[in-house]
Amino acid sequence: MIGVLALLVAARLWAGPEAPALALGLKPDGLLGLSTLRADVGGFFAAGGLFALAGAIRGEGRLLTPPALLLGLALAGRLLTVAVDGYTPAMLQPMVIEAVLVAILLLARRRLA
């Protein structure tokens, strides 16, 4: 399920990055901004989604490591922002989602190993 949802987010970003980017607090700046959203943010979700889906379909826990690592690094970046720049309540939801998804992926990885 995590893989499918991540691939849907990637597809939304590739099809029209403006709306999902604004929902994430990002604003594209011209064509470079649009291409960066599609490449970097869309690519992040696509890579994680493909590995999560492959791990679920194949029943191979090791394939769940890359999406867990991607989400863990994203969470680390958010925590760094809190430490360096401060916190706003809007930051809580994505941090909780990332932490829960990392936990689910790591538990599934252990179970499939």
C-alpha cells in the first residue's frame, strides 16, 4: 500500500506539480522550479514507491530498506529544520507520517527477512 500511494504522489507531481507542491509548502519558480519538483520530489516518491511495491510483491524485506532510508532521511531533514530554524505546528503532520511509515517499513522488512 505504501508503494502504491508513493507512486500516486509521484504521478501527481509529474502530471501537474503546482498543486501538490503547494500542499507540501513548495512553490515552483518558473520552468526550473517545475522541472525540479518533477525530478527531485517526484523522483523521491517514485523511487521509494517502486522499491516498496517490489518488496511487497516479491516478499523480499531487503527491498524495503531504500524507502525506509529515504523517509528516514526526510524525517532527519525535518528535525534539522526544527533544531536550526524552529518549529511550527504545520510541521508535525508530515513528521508523524514519515516516522510511522519508517516504522511500518522496518517492521515489514524484519518480518519478510
